[in-house]
Amino acid sequence: MSALDALPVVVIGAGPVGLAAAAHLHERALPFLVLEAGDTAGAAVRQWGHVRVFSPWRYNIDPAARRLLDDAGWVTPDPDALPTGAELAADYLQPLAELPALKPHLRYGARVEAIGRLGLDRLRTAGRDTTPFLVRLADGQEVLARAVIDASGTWRTPNVLGASGLPALGEADVTAYIEHALPDVLGADRDRFAGRHTLVVGAGHSAANTLLSLADLAAQAPGTEVTWAIRTTSPARTYGGGDADALPARGALGSRLRAHVDAGRIRLLTGFSVHALAATGDDRVSVVVRHGNGTDESITVDRIVAATGFRPDHSIAAELRLDLDPVMGATRALAPLIDPNEHSCGTVPPHGVDELAHPEVGYYAVGMKSYGRAPTFLMATGYEQVRSVVAALAGDWTAARDVQLDLPETGVCNSNPADSAAADTCCGPAPVTEPAGRGLATGVTGGLLAAPLTLVTLDAATTDSQVGGCCGS
């Protein structure tokens, strides 16, 4: 064994995918260290703890993690229940992080500031692949590593409101009026929204969740107004697969949203590109919209929810040799497999260590960060990624390249604006020739459900928004 092999594999992030990587590293008897910027396991998940996920417990647990937990006598949650983010963290991630096999190897409050090669900058080639990684933390501490698995995600780097990928004019001056993805509208953040006019910008699942919560709040708090703005001319992508969705709760999300829009409880604005923002002086904000023909109009609101997605931050790896697709921000090999212009969550092909590899041998971005700006990530994908990567680090290339991924096809995450809102689904029914896999969908378009669901028909009224909203389904 070389001196490099004696060093730990550093895993960045103690979320679901990072802890799954740790579980696989333990099973492979590889030394590892998990660096988590937060003060607990699943710190980012806890920030959307009020939100319920699409898939039941049986599909949300990494196989290696389950084996470790089962050996420790873990009491498995109801396999058919849909957990909230808080339950996912408290009932799965925290027990996993507390296991004797993992706990000594987790370090909290450890924010990674930069990654390089010991004594080598990005230009130096000789001996590079046999030189340890140098992982520098924000407090100045440094860690040497054999390899780095970056599962830090994208939660802390949301996209801007401006339609061109640049901040809208004045955006930095009105941050006090802007909420990012998944505010707790019906809970801790209620007072910021009740009796006010909120504009939600975005066409993904985080937008849908927030809109449904706001519609529920409007039924409870007089004067609450909800406006939804999307850049495309059709909301079909957000409405998704409906009854044909292999994850029923995800299909119901779009169906409920469509019912609110059709009933006028949510005002929908299409072709909406944010050009400029300005405070009005009466504790409100003016949003200037620029249309394709160059004309402007404005809407004045109290709050804005920027559900416009996330982007990866590769700055910590600036001294590493990365091969990133110029469009997606994923590896060049992975980008065409996850392009949301071509793929939904369920049509992403199996991929593993080969598609995640960079010219910098031993560095892998996994999980949501591996997808760059693509919103088609499913947590089941992340679990298979780390299984493949860890097998490769252990030298088991047969297992590393035996990548198997079976995901539900619905078209929900497809960003093709040509999808018709009048169709039963945006991509037709799910194929029946192959069994549909399940996974916890994550990310801005990827898999959060704002409230427990009771599945009912679209024309059936309900008075309890917390069990399905006013139109259910």
C-alpha cells in the first residue's frame, strides 16, 4: 500500500448522498473523513424540514446505509409513509451519522474553502496523480486526502431572478423583499406572507410547493394574494405527469397546482422575464418585466419568492483540473445524459464513476452538484453514483462499472417548452414494459411536496389544505 492509500477519502457534506458515500467507504474498509459545514448531519435538509418528499421511506434510504443501520437495530420508519425533510434528517440521517462506524469520522463546522494538490498548482503535471489532495478549511486547518468526493450540493448557491442568468437591475438592493426556495409559508415564515401579495418566480417543484402553501394561506388569511410568473408560455412542465406519474404524490402536486390556477386562486403570468427591481417607498417592491418585443410593464408586490433553481459553485476546486461542460456545469461526459432539454428525471441513463471523472484523478462531484444546472437529479441517482465511485476507489472496477439505475418516467423535470398544457401529461404515460424505480427527488424541480396528500379527484373540494389542498389529486 502506498503512502497515498493510507490517507482518508475526504467527503464534503453530510447530507443524504455524503453520508451514503461514508457508508460505502466503511463497507469497503477505506479510511474516510466527512467534512460538514453545518453543525449537524443533514443541515441543508433541515432548512426545508417543513416540506414533505414525494417518495415513501422505502425508496429514500441508501442500501449500504440501511445495512449499517439494520445491524445496529434501527427501527425502520413506516415504509409507505412520506417523510418531511425534518423526519428524513431526524429519523434517518442523524441515526446514520451517530453510528460508531461513521461518527468518529464526521467533523461539523468544517466549511471547505479550497482544494488543491499538496505543493502543486493547476499547471504542474509531474507526479500529480500520486500527490495528496490538500483540503483547506475556512478556519485555516488543512487536511490531506487520497481522494475527494464533493457532495456539498447547491443549496447555498441559488440562481438569480434575472432572466439572462445575470441579476436583474436593482436585485441586490431589494434582497429584504426576496425569499429563496421553500420558505415555511404556513409555519415559521407565515407572518411575512399573510395578508400580503407574493410573487413566485419559477417553474419547478419548489415553486409549486410554495404556490400551494400560499394558496392554502390565502384561504385562511384575508388579503393574501398569489401571483405565479414563468418565463415560458406554458406551465405544462410544472404540471407534469399527473395520474401517469410513477410517484403519485409528485403527479398530484402538479394536478393540485393546475386546479388552483384554473379556479383563479393563483394568477399565472407567462412569458415573464424579470428585468429590474426597485423598492417603492411604501415597503413594497416594483418588478419590471421586459417582454420579447422589448416592451416593459411592472407589477408591485410585497414579497418575491425566487424559485429559479440553483447552480453549482466550483470555486473551491479552482486549482483542480476540471472538465466541465460549458452549458450545464456538469462533467462533459455527464452533461448530454442529463440535459433537461432532452431528458426528464426518469430518462436519465445509468451513470457512474466514468461519467463523473475529471482530468484531476481522484476528485468527484456527486449528488446535486454533479448535475450542474440541470434540475433532473433524483436522490436514487446520487446513491448509485457514490456506490460506483467508492467501488472504483477500492479498485473494484467491475462493480464500479456495473451501474444500474431505474427511474420513474413522467416528464415532470423536462424543460421542453413545447409540451402542451392541454395534454393529460407532458410526456404521455409512463412506459409499462419496465418497472418504475423510486427515489427521493431533490433540487429545485426535484421532489418536494409541501403537505401530506390525500389523493382525490380534481373536482372534489376539500376544506383542509394540509391533507391535499383545496383540489387534491
